Amino acid sequence: MKTIYKVFLVLFVLFLGANIYVIDWKLGFFHEENTTLLISLVSSILGLLLVFVMHTWSKLATKK
């Protein structure tokens, strides 16, 4: 894995963990106070998926 992918992987995992930690689970997942955290949570998950897709594409490009 390239260094840039590793950096973004660590960042997205940290964001994901922080958002899971900060969400107030007693209020409910879709409560008004948790909406900003939900947006950040979803974007960190999408960022993780994007890092893995970009890593896979870079491996396919080098196999030619």
C-alpha cells in the first residue's frame, strides 16, 4: 500500500472511531443532535471504501 493510502486509511479509521465514540446512543441513532455526527460517520465509511478501491486500482495498474 502506498504511503498516501496508509495516511488516509489511518485518518478515516480515527474519524470513524471518534464519531462512534461521540454519538449519544441513549437519544437514538437518528436524533437531531446526532445528525452532524451521522454525516461525518457515513463520510468516513465512504472514505474507507474509496481508499480500498483506489488501492485495488493501483494494484491492477501495476500488473500490466
